[in-house]
Amino acid sequence: MFQIGLRGTGYSPEDFDWGRSKGWTVVQAEDCWHLSLAPLMDCVRETVGDAPVYLSFDIDSLDPAFAPGTGTVEPGGLTTWQALEIVRGMSGLNVVGADLVEVSPPYGPSGNTALIAANLLFEMLCLLPDSSSVVRSG
């Protein structure tokens, strides 16, 4: 299990260690700042191999400058291009399903959060094995 982009106010550094104690790879958001996530996704692909993969993407992993329409706004998040690197970086994996959670349109009246979410979901659909008929944009 990989968790990428975690951040938030904690009472102690150990608050972020629960997943690590379960053997998960936890990459906090500040470890991603100013970096391409392509090398990280190479590591994910190498580690996961041919195993079935389920992608769950939480929109509040993005910085609120990009996606304010969520119930848990926290500064210091990922960028939209990093989100695309994560999703596109899963190409070639045995993706069996995916979801995108935490979009709250009333909190994002500009529609940017919903638009970003829709684009990420399209990219996720392109990862599925039977998506050969879906045309990828860009």
C-alpha cells in the first residue's frame, strides 16, 4: 500500500506513523514539494509488479489553491501536475478499479475542483484494461 501526499496538523510526528507501522509506504506532501513524482511512480510500478491494484484518490491531497471544493482543506498539498503524474504513472499496472473522493461542489463554487476531479477520473478510466476504446486527451 502506498499513501502519497499526506499532510495535516498532528499532535506529534508519530501521528503519521500508523500506516508505516502496518508496512505501508507513506510519502508526506512536504516530501513531494517542488519535485516530479515520476521517479516515485517508477518505484510504485516496480514494487507492485503484476498484482491487482485499486487506486483511491482523495481530492483533498491537492493544495486548496488548486482544489478548494473539499471538506478537508489543508495547505501544502500536491499540485495538479503531480496528481496527473501519480495517475498516469500507474500506466502498465494491473488496475482493477479506482475511485476519487471528497469533492464537495458547494465548497468550490468556481467549479475548478469538480473539473480537476472529472479529468483525473477520465485518466483513471484510461488505466483500466478495457479502456482501449477511450481516447486520451493531451
